[in-house]
Amino acid sequence: MDARSYKDIRAKSGNTYHTFVVPPKDASKATLLFVHGFPSTAHDWRNQVAFFLKAGYGIVAPDLLGHGGSAKPSGLQNYAPSKICADLVDILDQVKAVRAVAIGHDWGSIVTSRLASYYPQRFVAFAFLAGGYYPLLVGFDVGAALAFNKQNFQSELFGYWLFLAEDGAKNVVDAHLESMLSIWYTSDPTLWKTVLAPTGALKAWLQADKKAPLASFVTPEVRARSFSATEKARMLNEWRKTGLGTALNWYKVMATGLMSKDDEAVNKEKLALAHPVYFAACTRDYVCLAEPSAKIVQNFCPRATVEMFDTGHWVQLEAPDKLNRSLLAWLEKAVGK
């Protein structure tokens, strides 16, 4: 992604977002708002950006609050979904993006869900990758959710949330960044069953400084002379500049109940999305389970297109060509161009 296309955009909230911005080739083309998750930056969309720029689409891809080159406020209120969504719509307005499609991955899927809740008129379509549509989280309690998952899916699934929301998590994570990177971007997604899903397992993994085998898109062994050879070093270098402490605020928002309270403003009568919706379900994602997520999308999104991908969580990095072609076909059918 060309560094010259990044802008530091100050939202009305006062928060600044380091944002990749390229307008569409002509007014008939939509602008794609790419919303990443944890512990990512807009750079995780590099394969999609290159593909859709070539196809003539506009691109707006910010580093989300607490990540990368964007602002890193300590106050949790800044990370409430309603505040983040207001910032993103403000960014779209500032760059004069008229027809917008929001595409979210991981935590970005939650943000994209709330963009659909609060600003449906501002978008022509929505897409979710790995994490599906989240219709409402009022009354959400992490402990109760883990117990429900254990009973219904034989796994807590999100046990790592409790650790990452702890006040002391920053010190543990920042002291073991390479261990953290290896489990988040591992070539063996089954490790998530035993390291991320159960309560306490991630903390123990990091404190032991364990290392998982890395996915090919972050290792130098696959193509030693390509840009992918530098991905591990690039990510570690970026993380070491400021640590991942402020990015952990996203988990604190969930664990403290702030997200639940924030969702009380969602209009319960508009939970079903009338827009075209795309969902890329990842069959080897052992945290964001493909089948249950697909059922929610199909129940709440009557114009949904669901595609199954034989990948782990990072479908946009693991199978970029297949995903890009699938997204393009959906966009051409759903929004015309």
C-alpha cells in the first residue's frame, strides 16, 4: 500500500485516524470502507486494496483507534462502537465518499454491524469476514457467554477475552510480542482450540513464551525475496513502537459491559438488514465458528450471500485471490459497480 495515499484525518471527536484513501476512478464506482480487527492495521487489507483499486473502486482503509498510526486514547468511552462508527462516517464524509460499502473482519465485523445499525442510509451494502453480523449485544455478559459456548459448542471459544481485558494484560503481551504474533498468525489454526478458546490458556502461553508455527503470509521461507518475507519483522517493529496496550481497550469495552450499554441505543425494530450482505465464513476458524455465524447472517439478512472458505481466521490473507474474486462478483451483482 503506497504510503503517499495515507492521510491523517481528524474526526469531529478529536481522534486522528491514519487512513489509506484513494477515490474511485469515476463517480459510478462505490467506495469500499475496510474495517480491520485485532491486532491489525489497514495493512492487513493490502491484497484487497491492490485488487479493488485495479477494478476502479475507491478505498478508505483506516487504522482503527488504538492501532497502528491512529490515535491511542486511554479512555474506554472512545472505543464504544457508537463513537467509532461516528468517526468512520465522519471520515467518509471528509473524503467525499458518496456510495460506500463497509467490509469488516474480526472486531471490524462488530463495527460494521453497528454502522448498519446507526447509519444504514450511508451505505449501499455490508460485508463481513470471519466474524459475522452481530445484531445486538444488550445484556451481553462475557462469563455467561463463555458458559453458553461451553455447553453448546464444547468450547468457551472466547476465553482469551478475559485475559486481554485484565489491567495487567498489557505488560504480559508487550513482554512477549513474538509469542503473541505467532499464535495470532499461526499456520495451525487448531491451536486456537487450546490456546485462545479456554480461559487462562493464552496468558499461560505468553508467560511461557511459546511459539507457534507461522502462516506463510508472515514467514520468509515461502518466498524469500518477496514482500511477505518482511511481514513478521514489519509487524513486530510496529508493535514494539508503542506496544499493544491501547488496542486491548477493545476487549475492555466488551468485558466491562460498555458495549452492552452502548448497544441500548440500537433500534431493535431495525435489526434485520435490508441491504445486500456478504459473509465469508471460515471453516477452520475455531473461535468465530462458521456455521453458527452463517445462521445468524441468514436469519437477519434476507439478501445475504454466504460463501464458505476452507481457511482459518485470516481469510483475506490466506486466500486473497479467491476472496477478492468472490467479493467482486457479489459487488457487481449487489450494487452494480
